[in-house]
Amino acid sequence: MIILTDLSEVLIKGVYGMDRIIERNYGLEVSTSFMKRKYVMKSSFEDLMRGCMTEDQFWERFLSGQKWPFGVTEIKGILSRNMAEEIPGTLDLYESIVKYPRTVNGDHRNLLQGRPEFWLVSDHIAERQQELEHLHPETLGLMTRRIWSYDEIALKKDPGYFARLMKNYDLNKDEVLYIDDDMENIYASAKAGVHHIWFRNALQLRYTLSRAGFRFSRQFDRVFC
């Protein structure tokens, strides 16, 4: 069985949350301007994650035409600080899933059988890969395979992404579970008939997985109960 997992906002912080750092350092007005600009620049950011431009090119375009109290170097540093943070509990939960295989019973007896592998399926920035390896060795080390948007030249929400993924890696959709916090990505996986869970936090994910027969260590339960 294969569990496909998102990275940003499921295991680690990504672009979301940068506004809070900007607010602490530069004030609410600058943070609000950043959020508005991020919305305007959404398509360019998606091109960045597809590998169609460099990160420096993106931030130069992002910062152009307005007076910001920081430059490209500073905003890249803010992203680095945010990326260093982990989402509480998710890695512990994933490690527990690998240690305690799924119990096949009831209505799920033909679904997702056997000891799971985790595959990372991430929309991310190409230049950040080495930094991620340095910041989160345990998280990335848990992944049997890593599939990056810039290698695929496609995002998970793009039409046909999950159908191609199933075909290219010879995956049976009935033996695959996909976890992501982004509803657009969840919708794309659903269109391809892939079993999925919309991630909100580790406790919600644990509850959802336990109902499907997954078992967890007592140590994990003590942390969240």
C-alpha cells in the first residue's frame, strides 16, 4: 500500500504563515500588503513551483512596483524561517503508521492492505530542495519516493495529474491513499478516483485513519489525549 502525502502545511510550514513573521517584523500594514500581493501573484507562484522560473525571478517580480521594507534576500530568509517549522504531530503519526501496519477488517478488508510506504508528492520550489534535506532529514528520510512539481512540470491540481501519476508509477488506485491540506488538490485526486483525506491537523488525521483500521503507538496517544 502507498500513502501519498503532501509536504507543506501537512508536515512542515511553507509559504502560508510568512505573513505572521512579516507582521511581527514590519507591522500589520506591510503584512496585509504582502497577503494582497500573494493573491495577485498566484499564477506566477504556480509557475515557480512548476520550475518555469527561478525563485529570485519570482521574488523580484513580486516586489517590483511597490515600496517594500525588505528585498529579495530578506523575503527569502523569511520563507526559510517559516519552512524550518514542523506541523505538530504529523511526523510522529506517520512513523507510528509505518511501525504498526493497518488492520484489515470490516468494510475496509479489500482497501489499502499491507505495510504502508510513504511517498512525498509536493508542489515546491526547486532551489529549496537541499535546504529541505538539511532542515528536515527525518521527515524526508521517511519517504520511499519523492515526487516534486518541478520535476513533473505540473501541479497536483492540474488536470490529469493524478491519472498520470497512477499510470507513470504503475499504481493501483485502490491501494493508494492521498493526504493533503489543499482542497483543490483533494478535488483533483477525487476526480481520478484516488482515496483521499483532507488534512486539518494531526489529531483529526489520526481519528480518520483509525476509523479505517490503522493502529498507532500508545506514546502517540498520550501526546494527543
